Amino acid sequence: MKIPVTYDEETGKTFMKEMRFWKDLTHPNIVEVHSVNILPVPFVEMEYLPRTLGEIEKPLPVETAARIAAGIAAGLAYAHERGVIHRDIKPGNILLADDLTPKITDWGMSTTLERTRDTSIAGFTLAYAAPEQIAPDRFGRTDARTDIYQLGVVFYELVTGKPPFASEGLAGLARAILHDHPPPPSATTSSLVELDPIIMRCLAKDPTDRYQSARELQAAIETLMRRSGDTTLT
């Protein structure tokens, strides 16, 4: 069960507006919504899953990390193809089934692709933010490629055990996201070298240099895993 922090009328209207994106998304890699209502308080009732991606120990084995990343990409591709972007992909917003199937939750930051000219998106998580979320005047408005960048951050963390950027202060972290280039995953572990092109392309500062669709990213991950002998990806 998810409820807003406050129960005033304006919060209720905003909450219901946000939830309408989510309740229409039905996919194996998106948390299923069972019920949404505004009375007695605004709430959304959803399927129960035991833990989040943020709660599992990292780094993960490459095959496991790739399967999770491919699943997230599949869920995003489904949403994007229906005109909805998430804009707050992070480990805490990925729930896990018992078999580690990832399911994207908390679509409260989501919006339709037609409405992304609005750059007022306070509330995203800075450590996983794309450059355009911090500096839209420089990098353009958020769109589906914002989710791709954020998935790249998550994928990087899954295989290295840490996000690509770290700083003791918010200003330093924002500056790093805008200006620095993180070391490739293989700088942490040489066996990750085959993942470098995929993850680093997701993390490109300029959205035009990233994968241009989540479906394209999903295909790249699955192709790599098939080439590596893992046939469990679908």
C-alpha cells in the first residue's frame, strides 16, 4: 500500500494524477497496481514483493546483473512505447521477486513524453540523476533517454558495487555528473570489459550519444549475454 505523506486536497489530486500513468502499465517488469482511490485517503494498492534492488549485496555476478538490467530495460521499453517515462530509476525503485525478476515501482515522478518540456522535476535522486535533470538548459529536457542514463547508473553499481559518481557534498556530486567521466567498470574488475561499451554508452552526458531507446539497450544486453553463453534472457 502506498499513500502520500500529507492528505490535503491538492496532494490528493496530484497523487491521483501521477497514479493514472502507473495503473495502465501492465508488464512482467513493472509492479502491478491492484487499486487506486482517493477515499478515505489517497492510496494505491499494489502487488507485494519482498525486497528492493537496493537491499541486496553488490557487486552481483555479471550474469545476474545483466538479467536484472535487461528486465528493467524491458519494463522501461514497454512504458516508453506507451508514452510514459519514469525519471527516477534507482535501486530503491526496483522491487525483486523471489527469482530476482526486477519490477519497476514508484512511478510518481513519471510523465508523458508529450509533457517533458516541463523541466520542473524536483524530487529525483541526485546520485542517479541524468545531466539533463540537473542542467536542462545545457542538455535539453528529460525524455526516454533519461531513464536509459539512470539504468546505466544502476547497472554500473550492480557490477562494481558502487555508483559511477561519489562526492561528500551535493554540489560536488552534481558537478561530477555534469563534467566528469567515470572509470569504466573494467577499471574495477578486468572481467567486466565486455560490459564497458554498453554501460558507458548509457552514461553519455549528451543524450544523443546514448542508446536511443530502452528496447535497443535491452537487445544489446541480451546479445552480449547470449554471446557469453547465458541463454536465460528472453
